[in-house]
Amino acid sequence: MSADPPIYSFRYKHDPARHKHIGPMAQDVMRRFPDKVSSGSDGFLRIKMDHLPPGITANDLAQPVQRADHATAMWRWAKVFDYWSKQ
């Protein structure tokens, strides 16, 4: 079994406030969980947020780091990867 996808710290180019986010890249998620990634109409890959573990919402994962510390964001993604690996 491969390791969980890496987690990155990043900022969206289109965000004028330049908020920092933490999460995996869809390309990395696709290698381990191909059914959890889709391609948008713009051609960009996106992580599907419809099958998350109880107690974690898509909003929890998408919030900027200013509202969730780094350790909490990392913990949430680890819970998601663990949940997906058991499905």
C-alpha cells in the first residue's frame, strides 16, 4: 500500500487576499484514490468532497489556515485519507 498523498501549503492565484490553505493536490490524490478525483469543465482536476468521514465537512477542509491552524488541517486530511482507504 502506498503512503498517503502529500499535503501542501498553498495560495490560490485568484484570491486577492492571498489566504494560505493546506491540502493535497488532486494529481497526488488520484494516484491512490482515483475515484475521489474528477475533471472540471475547465480541465483542472478536483478532489470530490462528497464522501468524507463523519464530523468533517468540505467547508472544514477548504477554510483558510487563518481559521484553522496547520496541525488541525493536517489532522483533518489524515482522517479523510484513513476513511477513504477503508472504503
